[in-house]
Amino acid sequence: MNIAGKRVLITGGSSGIGFALAQALLARGGKVAITGRRPGVVADAVQSLRAGGGEVHGIAADIATAEGRAATLEQALAALGGLDVLINNAGGVRAGRLENTSEAELTAMIDVDLVAPILLTRSALPALRLSGDAMVVNIASGIALIGAPFYATYAAVKAGLARFGEALRRELKGEGIHVLTAYPGGTDTPMMKSNRAGPELGFSREAPSVVAEAIVEGMEAGSFEVVRGGEARAKMIALNRDDPSAVDDRFLGMKSDLEEAVRDHAAL
């Protein structure tokens, strides 16, 4: 895909990977609308993005609600004059043991990480079809590829988003809409501020700009997926496929330290 002139909607675009994606796409001549739940944060993000040049619009809405999704799409189409790319980036996490995680927290992860992108994509498809050269980008997680203890529900919803994207890609093949799934590893974003796990526990962190650049390069190349984490992540994915008990044992050796490091990890 040639990004120049493309009309792009990025959910959760006021910070982190979403904000970095907006910067990278604007630099390539894209026209961008970003969403977020907090009006002040969205306004500040738009001001910062406009300082770098390009057409950018802000939408304050909660995509976890039907009203928020409807407002998001209506305002994006009005501001951009159509839609070529939908990036489902907004997400939330609550780490910890399953039995210690409240039903409200579990439901919030399911709603924002899985239900919202599915329903927003469904609503956006008519506009994307009019493009003729459109794309849906789903931001999953490396945890969708290798389930980690204390992230059971987060792993479930991100893996569900990944398989949704794969199935939808095949459903839409030949119809002018491509679907790409991105699997970021640990990224230095506000969502990760309450996570105290470091590289020794498998949480090395990349700059959002690096992750965003890789995703945009994948969009330009028409890739099926973008997996971050380099050779180490690739080896772990292969081991998880070929000898999952070895991965179980590796996590067992760090389980107590990991539980302590992520027990306060929450961004919902």
C-alpha cells in the first residue's frame, strides 16, 4: 500500500504505539484521525501531531461502547471524507492471577481488546469497500503467540483478535481489503508504566516509534503479520510450538518473580 493520501482511523491514537503510528503515517502523507477516551489528552495529541505537519483530526470517544463506536466512525468519515485504513490499536490490560482478577476487569479487557475491534471493523467495512485499496490493521500482542502466566485473559483476547484478523483476511481476499496483524513485544508506553518486569523476565522494551515504523513498513509491503522481538522471540515461538513443556518449565523458574513484578500492571 502507498500511504500517501490514505485516510486512516487509529483507535487509541493519543499515546503509545497509536500516537507513534499517527506520526509515521503523517510523515508518509497519510491523513489521520485518532481516538481516545479523554478529550484533553486527545486534543494535546492532535496539537502535537499537527506541529509535525499533515492533516490530523481528534475524536474523543470510548470504543468499548456502542455509542462511542458509532461516534468514532461517524466523525472519522466526516473529517476524512472516507476511510482507507482502520487501525484497531486501543487496548487495556490487567495482569495477575485469574482468581484475583475481578469480573469487571476481565469484562473490560474482553470488551476493549476483542469485542470493540470486531464490531468497529464490521461497521467500517462499507466505507472501506468504497476505497478499493483498503486495509485493517489489528494490534495484537506477543502474548497472543506465547501465553504468559498472569496474563491469561489478556492472552485470550489478543489471540482471539489475531485469529479474527486471519479469518477476516481470507474472507475479504480479492475484495480490495487486506488485513494485517501486528504482534508488539514489550513497548515503552503509558500502558506499561505499572509493569515492573524487566528483560530478565521476558519484558524487554522497544520505543513506540520503532514498533510503529515496523508496522507501517508491513502495511506498505502488504504483509500478513509483523512480529516484534527479533531472533529471540522467533526461537521462543518455535520452542512453544515444538516443545511447549520446555516453555512451561522456563516460566516455572521465574514464576514467583514474574507474579510480583506484574501484580500491579493495570491499564483499563
